[in-house]
Amino acid sequence: MSSKTYLIYGISKGLGKAFTQLLPSANDQIYGISRTKPTYLEDQVNLTWVPADLSKPMEALNEIKSKIGERKIDYLIYNVGIWEQNAFSDDYNFQESKPEEMLTMVNTNVSSCLLALQSFIENLKLSENGKVIIIGSTWGLDHHNGKEVAFSATKFAVRGIVHALRENLREHHIGVSVLNLGFLEDMSVKDDLLKSEQVESYGILVQDVIHAVKFILSTSNASCVKEINMPAMQDVNM
């Protein structure tokens, strides 16, 4: 099997860390984007870390492009999503959201995503079966019950990007997918991200997300997985 090149955003912790450690094989090359240096960097020999602050879209793009150059990208995974300070709690109040906070969310969740997708199309064209996967949210789906206005707006925007980008890349047989996730389990307390025992958990298990992404990556360029919605079983938001 030929080696693949991954470009993964948001690798410092959580789901991005899980993608980096559990998706590629040992002979694959990973370019990982995050503002904070991953603590596991020395243990991941096939990972090239690219520091970038996505709240500053143009600066981040220039930094990333200087590292990637004209290399082939097989899989681009944009796993980025920040939210309001008091999001998902009884303390959330849209009227108290600071303008600077909302603009940072738009830059990080949307603007940097747009620039990245536009900039790396030529790299994706070099792959025989290029894939783009954007990690969205159930807060970007119709008729959700969440109150977080700015976060919801950015995740609706992400879905719009994916649907339109698919039409732009159809002729190049590059698949574009969005995975809309609900609440995730707390991965910070797990030693083994793929622990097989069924434990009491309100959120989505990380192995379920990994299975979904692997399914998308396993499909040929004759088909396209448009959208997968994955709320937690006990998530009343959807």
C-alpha cells in the first residue's frame, strides 16, 4: 500500500490528537496544525508540526503553505471549532458575548477554513483519491435546540462551504464531506483512546468518530459521502 499524506488541523488535543494517532499508518506522512505544541510530538515520528494561530487567517495560511509547498495531500481534515466562553451552560447569554470573541470564532472556524480549502486544491488534485473532511456540529443542523448563536452560525457556515465546495471539486473526483458531531466524551481522562469496554458516557465515544472517518476515507472516488450526522444517544439537542 502506498503511503498517504494527511493534513490535519487542531492536533494538540482531543479529537485532533485522536485523528493523528489513530488514522494514519506508520508509513504515512502527517502535517499537523495547531497553535499549541502537541505533548506527544516526540512519540509521533511521522508527524510534522506546523504552529499556526487560526484566529489570524492570513498569517496562519502563509505559515502552513510554506511548510506544505506543492506536496501531494491525500486527506485534509479540518477539525477546528471554538465556542463562546459560557457555551453549553446555563450561564450563556448571547447579549453578553463580546464582539472580539465572536470575530475570533468566525476567523478560526470559518475564515481559516475557507482559505485552507482554496489554497490546497492543487495539492489534493495530486492524489488519486483525495478527500476533504470538515468536522462540523449538530449546532449547524436545522432545528437544533442550542442557544449558542455565534458558534451555531459558524457551523452552519461550515456546512455551506462543504456543499458548495463539493460542486467545485466534483470534476476532479475529490470527495468533500462534513461530519456533524454532538457532544463528545471526555477524552482527557482516557489512557487508551480506543478502550473497548463500554462505559457510562453521555457523549459520543471517540472510537465511533474514528470509525466514521475511516469509512469516508475508505470509499473510492466513484462515490461521495456528503454528510454524516452523529449526535450522542442521550443528546437532547437533536
